[in-house]
Amino acid sequence: MKSEHTVLPADPADDQDFDATSAALDRGQRARLIRKIRTGLGLSQAEFASRFRVPVGTLRDWEQARATAPDFAIAYMRVIGAQPDMVAKAVA
């Protein structure tokens, strides 16, 4: 099994810190984008999930970086961020 290279090493002075891989950094950036779009609209996770037809558990996993949001989901989030009313109307 091939292991990923560390792109951000742990701080040796912090016993709770850990090495980060490029996949972990990508997952974190995707999580931040999704959370920023949702909070920018002033919606709770439950409200956002209901309005845009995203399972709330999936949204929560993406925002907390427990799962990596796939490319199509990132594209959908960007469209929501740009045209939230149009998207809400389209999925209603």
C-alpha cells in the first residue's frame, strides 16, 4: 500500500499535533469552502440541507472534514454561493 507524503509536518513541541497529507489539506479546504458558503447565507446546517436538498449528515461530514466532498458537490456549492435563490427555486 502506497502512503501519502507529508506536506505539513507536525509541530514537535505539540504532542497533539499530527502530520498532514495533501489529501487532508484538500479535504480541509473543501470543508472551509462549504462552511463559508452556508454561513454566508446565514443558514444552519439543517436549513441549508433542507433548502438545497443535501442530506444533513453528509453536509455535516463535509463541513467537519470527516469525508471529502466530491468535485460535483464543490461545483454545486459554488453555484449555490453565486445564485442561492435560483438554486433553491430549481430544487423546490
